[in-house]
Amino acid sequence: MPGTSRTSTRTPPVSPRRSETRLDLIELWAIGQYVDGLVRGELRRRGLSGELLALLAHLALEGPKTTRELSAALGQAFMTVSDHLDRLEEAGEIERIAHPTDGRSKLVVLTAAGRRRFEQGSPHVRTVERAIVRHLAGDPAEVRGAAADLRRALQAAFEELEAAG
């Protein structure tokens, strides 16, 4: 009607309240992208490659693993990890050796070159870690505990979904 204002009495839609037990996967994905970007950027500024450094770091910190174990630990498909290992082997940064108790599989071990690259990158990864910790609102120990719990849950979910095909 002319001359009358129409004000809506409808309230804007309210987002459903998030359950405290539900994870926000988009947020987790964004966090992963932030971490990747920060680490790669810091390494690039130092003239280092972040390419496959997480795989080398896992071997340096956890010791020899099979390809399947690395796949589960990194949350990547077996063939993706196998292809990455081929590249690292060609670069002389890892070796595949006979498994001492399982004749069907090989253990992946770091070579001196792989350890050197891990050690070159590690201080710069720690620089990023310290920068993040400076900006945390909560206790870093609690955040580490929550991150460790989340990693265990992610690894279990990865293994479950991979097994389901």
C-alpha cells in the first residue's frame, strides 16, 4: 500500500546452534591450510623446500615405518605415499630395507641426506610453532593435548574409511 511502511516482523534465520560434540570440518580444513602455508612460506623464505618434509619429519621422529604405517600416520592414500617415497628414494633421502619380521614388506628409513634435510627445515618449523603459540588464547599444553587427541581420532577415522573402501 502506498504511504505505509512495511516492516517485517520476521526475524532473520538463526544458524542452528552447533552441538558441542560436532566438529566443524571446514574450520579444521582451514587450520590445516594455514599451517601448511605458514610452514611452506617460512621454509621458502629460508631457501628450503617443504616438499615432503612432513614425511621425512615423521620418519626422523618416529623411526622406520612401512608404507602402510606411513599412509595411516599421514592420512594419505597408500599409493600417494608410495609415489612420494619413490621420489624421496630417487633423491637419496630414504631407503627401503627388508622388514626384520615380515618378509612381505619393507621398512622405510631415512638416509643421511634425508636426516640433513629434516634438520635443516626443523628450526624453521619451530619458528612457525613459536609464532602460533604466542597468539594462543589458551594454555599451549591443553592445545597440544587436544591436538594429539584429534590426530588419534583422525587416524582411526582414516583407517576405518580406507578399510571400508
